[in-house]
Amino acid sequence: MPVRSVLRSIERTILRYRMFDGVRNLGVAVSGGADSVCLLHALAELAPRYRLRLSVLHLDHGLRGAESRADAEFVRALAQSLGLPFRSRTVDLSNVAGNLEQEARRARLEFFAGRIAAGEVERVATAHTRSDQAETVLFRILRGAAGAGLAGIRPVTTSGLVRPLIDTDRADVVRYLAARRLAWREDSTNLSPDFARNRIRHTLLPQLAREWNPAIARTLAHLADWAGEEERWRGGEAARLAADHLYRRDGALLLRAAVLQDLPRAAARRLVRCAVAEIKGDLRAVDFEHVEAVLSLAHDPRGGMARLPGLVVCRSFEWIRFAPPVSNPPWRVPVSVPGCVAIPGTGLSISLEIVDISETTDMSRYVYNSEMGCLDWKLVSGSAALRSWHAGDRYQPMGAAGESKLKEMFQRGRVPVWERAGWPVLEAGERIAWSRRFGAAAWCAAGPETSVVLRVLERDAARKTESE
């Protein structure tokens, strides 16, 4: 492909994805390799057309010693020859114990995000080509990706990255550099079979091209384009479903099981992924089996739990809850009267107040409702404590025919399992005197003969109670 054709291809990509709309200061990520050198020279030529001010960004991963330092000096000199500002950073990834490719990518993204956050640039252009796109899509197919995963490398990201070379083959990049007689650096690690991407690039893709499809790279890139556009459209539909059906509460998301039962399975999967992404922050390591486990919960009226990477999904009665994994240790707090006690792990608090009763007092104000209960202070005065319920707790609420276990009350009251862990009860003399929602115990409930009432009032930090 002639030089002018390469530039026209790059410009078509820029215009199609509106990469530079609202951009005046553009960072160009340059490693010194062929792709990034081509990108920098092409953008330097196109910059006046878009009124862009370019600056060169280089990250030294600290992995190849003198070779890495020579790359940095090469890029510095290249920026200087074009009269462009040069920004560099050095990190040391030589002792990374985990996935080195992933850590290197994380370091680069952090570097670029820092330049954007500092206001030095509005966006950063990286030199991913159509060949990179093909490798990425094939890699993700082999790992079982679908939908969003098949979209591969996004031409434009919400974090401010743009890929002007995403429709340009690596072979055309090399021809462009040769025609312009431009030098570049070769990264020795690009030949190492230790990295999965190198094995795909140097072994698997060439084999597929020889034995199956000579245009395999272009075919995979077209698949990514198709999947990306489909994903954008379906993502909008999923966002509307999420807005209609996902409810945020106490750091978790709630979704009615019936919604997942009634939706087409493709839409139900999208909605599950929306919920997971909102709670977890991403969909990393969340695969087909995880999503199917959630859908199984939706169709199982017995309820249950599914553990996904970075979150726990529970079904209780008609609700499904997506939440980060947390521990709920038992708690016990001595109380003083009057006083107010915060319930650990919730936005609730329990207020204890003394009210003197006279003949003119309207006792209807002190009838128990879902947020308040009234006890006879003479019967419960002394040592008292608020604590979380535990298995085996039982008492007789005022108006009930007899004692019941709290667990049975939860079932009858359809209290979801995730609300039970820190459920508060008031204990007096080792007996339950009051429980949230179920109210005062019959043995100590305020009655006509009560002269001093202990008012137990539930307060929610998110709203005022109707009783106040």
C-alpha cells in the first residue's frame, strides 16, 4: 500500500470514530517499535488538519536493561527531531510474580490516565493495528469469549484512548516506514514464546493463514468490527433494562427473579452482566458458567447462592442480590438509656428513649409499627444490650399466640437472607425484649398500666421515619 494510501486509511479511521472531536492536545504513545513510529509520523503529518498539538509519551517497563534505556533515548531523539514535547516514565516490572503482560498493560494505562488527569492531553493515541486486533480476537475466542469479548480492541475507549491504526495492517506499516526510510527499534521480547500473544502471532495465525484462510487476519478484524457495533447497540438496550430493573441498596444491587425468568435468555444474560459490572467494576474473569449460575438461581424458587469472581449473588424469595463478598460477624453492644446505637454494617441505628405517661397521653402514638416498639420500662430497666440475632433465638411478640423462632418469623415475614445477618434484637435480663420488625415481647410490652415507656425507634440514615 503506497504511503498516501496508508495516510488515507488512517484518516478514514479517525473520521469514522470521531477520534479527535474536541481534542487539541493529543498524547502519542511511542515505544520505538515499527507501529508506534509509523503512528507518530502519520499523526505529525495529519495534525495541522485537526489543529492538534502532539506530545510523545514513553513508558520504560524496566524489563530489558540497556535495551530498554536505548529505546527511551531513541524515542526522545525522535520527538526532538519532530519538535514535539517528550514525557517519559520508568517502572520496574522485573520482579512481577504474576501475569507480566497484564501488569505491563496496567502500568501503561496508569501512565496514560495520569497524563489525561493532569490536563496535559485530552486523549492518548496508541499504535494498535488491524494485525493486533486479529491476534486479540483469536486469543479471546480460544478463551471462550463472546459478545463484548469478540469486539477486541476498541477504536475509542471511555478512558480516553484512540487507535488510529486499527484498520491498518502491520505489513502496510512496515511498507510505510520503508518508503519514508524511517528507522525503528525491535523489542527482543516480541519473539519470546513465553508470551501467549507471540505464540499466536508467530505460530497459530500463520498456520491458519496457510491451511485455512489466507485472509484470516482481515476476517478476524471484521469480526471484531461487527461485534463492536453490535455490542454498542445491545449495550444501549441492556442499559435501559438495567435502569428499569436494578435497584441499589446498601452497596448492593437487587433484581426481581421474575424479570430474569421472563426476559429472552440473551437479554437476561446482558442484564446479569450489567449488574455484575456495576458491583464489581468490570467483568474480568466472569465467564459463561458464572452468568448461567445466576440464571439458574432466578429459576429456582428454593433460593441459594452463586459465588462469582469478586462478588456473591444470592436469591431469597423473589429477589436476587448482587454484592461484594463481606463477612458478618456476630455483634453485641451494651446500651444506655436514653441513647442511640448504630447497627454494624448497615445504615440503621436504634434509638432508646424514656417517655413518662400521663392520663392525657395519647397511647396510640406508641403502638408498635414496623419502625417503633414500646416497652414497660419497669420490666426491662437494668442491664440491657442490643445484639445480632443467632440461631435458636425465640420469643413471643406482643399479640402472638405463643413463642416462635426468629428464623420462622423471617420466613413468614419474607425477610431476605442477606438482611438477617445483623438483625438487631434488644436483650434484657437474658431475654429478648424486642426485635426489629417483629416488635416488643409480650412479657414486657407497654400496656394500660405502664407509667414509664421505653420507646425503641428504628432510624435509617437514608430517610426519616414516619414516626418522627
